[in-house]
Amino acid sequence: MTTKLKSCHCCGLIQQAPQVEPHQSLLCVRCGSRLSQSGNRITSASRTAAAAAGAFFLFWPAILLPILRIEQLGITHQSSILGGTMELFRHGSYFVGSVVMLFSIIFPLTKIVLLIELSLLEIFQRKHKAFTLRMMEHFGKWSMMDVMLLAFMVMLVKLGDMVEFSFGPAIFAFILCVAMSMLASLSFDPHAIWED
């Protein structure tokens, strides 16, 4: 039975890992996390590509369709994420508008596109994929769609007695987009970049 050295993605321990069947899993001796296996790179890439493509297609209705409908004193207003950001710019709130635009639209979209690119294992060279992985990890830290979703929930709890609100069609696309983006990140195996 041949052994290879494997690095744990969780605790960083480098350990000897025997060759096992594809359906069996290897666990880290220190923290118990599952170690990536050589034969799983195509499966990992396929799952990442499917989840990232789903997130990409859901992203557009999530930012373009109305997400909330608010009624206060008989006046109804509904807006999308992109429309709300443009409203901030129109009213002179350039700093807040820029922050919302960057962290809720540009960075999440960039992260999703980079995940799709990383899942195309056979097309790009390792050096390019390593650079893309570093960029994706950097943009992923600043991607705030899930934080924005939490902010919506907090706002709805706080404003519950003052205004009447209802969710627009974009909320479902938004929640699914966040879930698919997180699933794509979790299913991506960075070790697959270096495997032949």
C-alpha cells in the first residue's frame, strides 16, 4: 500500500496518508477533519462549478428585482438592491452607496466568477490558478451578501411596529444565491489545483 504526504486544510498538520478507495475517507489524526483525496478533484470541481453557476444565475434577480416593499403612512416604496444603491448615490450619500456597491454587489460577483474559473481545472495553468485562488480568498473575505441578509432581518425586527413591509420576489433569489455561493466555497478543494 503506497502512502503520500497530505496537509490538513484545517490544522495544517502534514501526515502520511495511505492510498484508499474513492468511497472511503481519510481523517486528520490531529483534528479529525476529512483530508482531500487525489481522485476527488473532478468531483470537487464539478460540485463547485454547479454551485457557483447557480449562484451566478441567481445573483442577477437578487440584485435587480424588488427585495422589499415598505408602506409607511399610506406611502408605498419598493426597491431592489441595485436600485437602492443608485438612490443613495442620487441623494448624495456617495460613501454609503460605494460601500454597499462594493461589499454587496461587486465583491460577491467577483468571488462567484473566480469560483467558476477555479472549477475549470483543465483550462488554465497552475500559476494562473494559484493567483486566482489568492484573489478569490481575498475577495471572499470582503463579500458581504450574507451579512446584508442578516442586516435585513435585524431591520425587519426593529421596524416591525413602525412600518408595514413585505418581501419582494428578489428575497428568494437572494437567499438561494447566498446559499449556493457558500456551498461553492465549501465544495472547492484547493489541493485540486496542484494535482495532475
